[in-house]
Amino acid sequence: MALEIERKFLLQETVESLVQQGEFQVVTEQRIEQTYLALDVNQELRVRKITDVVTGELSFTHTFKQGNGLAREEIEYSITESIYEQVVNAFQAVPLTKNRVTAEWNGMIVEIDIYDQLKLTVLEIEFESESEARAFEAPQWFGKDISEERQYSNKTVWRQLQKK
């Protein structure tokens, strides 16, 4: 199982304004629909439909995550569109939808998730170790550090969508 170590920030500025200011360069943009199949306090199981915004290319993934906060174990693999559709149709859940902008900043990759169903934009940056993540000093424009605030986790937001 791979270890995912990331910090998350509540981005207040738009991607467009940050590009104009020269803060980063956009590499790709994807449209993501994700549905959770099982959740508990420390684990999650989800599927995703990912569309490349420029090429229209589709991919589908199945992901298991364990843990909370800064570092979590993760297993992710590709699935077919047929499997994805069967699972999503069986659960009849409202998918969490967002655009993900992947950008290069200071020689590092950042991912910016812009959610549709709520006013929320989150910037994520991954690290090789927890010590590297904790030592990282984010520029002010990254916004508030929400790495360990569960109310901003995808699974919490998805649960809220199901109640509407």
C-alpha cells in the first residue's frame, strides 16, 4: 500500500488570477465525478470517472484509503467504464463533482480542486515524507491550512451531499 502524504489549503483566489499573477503554470485540467461505496472513520472506498478537459479522454478508478490527516495509506487502480457504471447505478448516490487543475509551482506539482456543489476550492501538495510536509512553509496565497480539518475532506463533503 502506498503512503499518500499531503497538505491541503483553502484557496481563496481563482486559478485564472493566480495564472495571471505568474504564481504557477497549468499542466492539465480534469473533470472528476466521485462516489463513495463504503466509509467509516478511518477508511474509505470510492470510484471515480475522470475526463481530461482538453482531450475528452476518459478513465475510471477504484481507490481504497486508510487513515486521516496528513498521511494516509492508498491503493488505487484502473477499472473499466462498465464496472464504474454498474457500481454507481447500484448505489444511486449523488456524485461529488469538481474540476482538478494540476499545475507546476516552484518546481513542485500542486492540484487545485474546484467543487461544483459548494463554494470551495482546495489546493493540495504532496510530499515524500511527513517531516518534509510538516517543515513546508506555504506562501500566503495558498490560504488557510486545512490538512487535518475533517470538515473539508471529500468524504465529509460527499456525505453532506447525500443528505440534500
